[in-house]
Amino acid sequence: MTALITVQGIAVWTGLIAAVLIGIYWLLGMVLIHEQQVGIVIKRFASRSLPPGRLVALD
């Protein structure tokens, strides 16, 4: 029983650490583009391409 609790505890801590690392990676990848700046979209995921000339963020 103690070994099962220990294994579950390790699994929970591993999951929490992984979630925190993914969150940090996601936050570091964010870029804020202000009103007076122009941003270029570089798509790195998925197989479909963005249509040329399409506005991505309007707000």
C-alpha cells in the first residue's frame, strides 16, 4: 500500500512539474504587439497554411 501511494505521489508531482514547464514555455513564447507596431505571423504547427493577405488578429 505504501509503495502504491509513493508511485501515485511521484506521478502527481511529475504531472505538476510537466504542467509548470509547459506553462513557462508557453509564456516565454508569447509576444505582445502594440497598436503602433506591425507583426508578422510565422505558423509553426499544423499542416494547413494560412491564406495569403488574411488578417489574423483584428482586435
